[in-house]
Amino acid sequence: MSPIRRTISLMVALVLIIVGLVALIYLLFFALRWKGWMLMAAGFVTALGGMWFWEDFPKARAKSNGGG
């Protein structure tokens, strides 16, 4: 994996994680009214970012360092 693609992948994964966590924190502590689907959506975005990071970035880094 090229360094540019690895950087873009890392940025997208981190943005998803940050956006999801900020939404969760806002909904739980600052929002006056929220519904269950809002929490589920924020949790889904956070989980999606975490899975993207877990699956793509460490494996790609190992491949790049391993020469394959």
C-alpha cells in the first residue's frame, strides 16, 4: 500500500471515530432531547471508524514493512 493511500485511510478512519465519539458525547451529556436511533447512528459511525482503522491500517502497515 502506498504511503499516500495509507495516510488517506488513516485520516478517514480517525475522522469517523472522532465524529462518532463527539456525537455520542453531545447526545449523552448536552442534548436536551435525543432518541435511540441517534445514539445507534453515532455508535455505528464510531464502530465503523474503529473497524476501518483495525482492519486496514495495521494490516497495510505490516504489509508495507514486510515487503509484500
